[in-house]
Amino acid sequence: MMSKELQLILLMVDGFDYTAENLCAHIGTTRRQLYNYLQKFRDMGFTVINENQCYRLDPGSPFFLALSRSVNFSEVEATFLHRLLDGADEKNPIVSTVKRKLERFYHLRQFTDTRFQAHNIEILHTLMEAIKQQKVVCLKDYSSPHSNTVTDRMVEPYQLLNENLDIRCYELKTHMCKTFKLARIGEVVVYDTPWIYTDLHTDVFIDMFMFSGTERLPVKLLMKQLSHNLMLEEYPISSEYFTPYDDSRWLFEANLASYVGIGRFVIGLYDDIEILGDDGLKAYVRRKIEANFGHFPAKNQSTL
């Protein structure tokens, strides 16, 4: 049985127009899950087109262009494709062939090497226990591709991220909060030493647009019906951030990790949205518009 994500990709490139309701019926999913799939596609480099309430994938998407030139994916993209194929028909020889190619060329040991899987599980359990007990640990033989080194890292681990593939820690030597990948840790040694820098542990915040960061940016918008409806359609999770303002407008208030996601939305629906806060978002939108158009339109200049 082909995975729902793959079914959805095939439907959205077959040349026909499908509404959200049509797509849900074809692949047997809910509207909320459909929007989650569409957002995942955007994050992976697809351009999702929404016209007249119908959805399709742009053949000119960066993902498709890269695929047409050569099978040269990042580790994240290769992992994503491999996971999609896990739900496909294993009896289909093409499925097994593509999976083997991905495993071989992108060294996806997490799927093929049972010893590697067991190693990661052991490290995960050790770190979870250290977090629970608030103990200092040593990440032995940590391999860093950035500095091309293998070193021991003394850290206070406090937050698991990315479906337990990464660990957020306070590193004692550099006095900085850093994110480490479990797959690059040789061994975890737990010391009988309690955390002493708890007040310096900064959590990574992931906002509704799936951007992450340590800073929370308070955004406040006044949105008309069009922008309100499109926001709910593209990002159903945004419903919790809306409150009615009057008969035709809604107040949107949320903490975000980046201006990129909301900035794209504001610029695309410029005449339908008024920025009430914060000043950082106003400056971001102004810079983007001036950089792309060379001037700033008259509307809302007072609020930007």
C-alpha cells in the first residue's frame, strides 16, 4: 500500500484540479492532516499552489528541479523520501530498489544497521535519565562535521528535539547552549554532579510556521476575512491565536520564532492585514518590500 504522502504527491502533479475535500477523499485522511502534509511539502522544497480552492504542486518546484538534474539530496531530504517509501507497497520492486539506493548513497544507517539503531536507543535512554535526574554528562567522541573534530563534550542535557534525534545542552567549556545530534555521540557517561547552570538553559521554541529559535517575537495583526480564512486554511493550528475584533476583522496574537513565515503572509496579503505589533515585524516587512519594489506603497505607512 502506497503511503498517503506519496499518493498526495502523485495526485497533485497529475494535471487535474483537486479541492482539499477531493484530496482528503482520495487518500483517506482528515483535512487537518492534509494541511500538515502540505506544510511538510513546503518545508521540503515543493511549491504548493492554491488557486480557486484547488491545490497542485508546481513542476518548477526547487525539489522537482533538483530531482530532474540529479539525485542529489541532502541527508534530511533522503531520510524524508525513505520514510515515505516505508509506507509503499513492499512487493513493488521499484520501491525496494529506490530504498536501497537511498540507503547506500546517503549512508542511512538508522534504517539498515540494527547495531546503530540499538546504539542510538541506548544513548537516548541514558540522556533521558540524566535529564530526569538533572545530572552533568560527558558526550564521548562527539563527531562535529563543522570543525572536523572528534572530542568529548561536558554538558548539562535538558531538552530533546526533532523527534528525539537531537539533544539541547549547556556546554560547560564554552558556556553556551548548543544542540547535538544523538547519531554523532560515541557514548554518554553520566556523572554524579548536579546541574549548576539551570537558569542559563534556553529552550528552543518552535512556532506555528515550524521556524525555531530561542527568542519569542510577539506579533499582533488585525486581519480581514480573506487573510483570516487563508491563514486557517494553510495553518489550522492558528485558530487558537484568533479572537473576533468586529463583524469583519479578527485579531491575531502569537509568539513566533522568526518573521519569515508571518512576513511572507503579510506581504502576500498586504491590503488585507494591518500590523499592530511588534516594531520588529514592521521593520522586516518594510525592508522586504523596499528591497523588492524599490519603494513603499502608501497604504499602512503610518503603521509600518
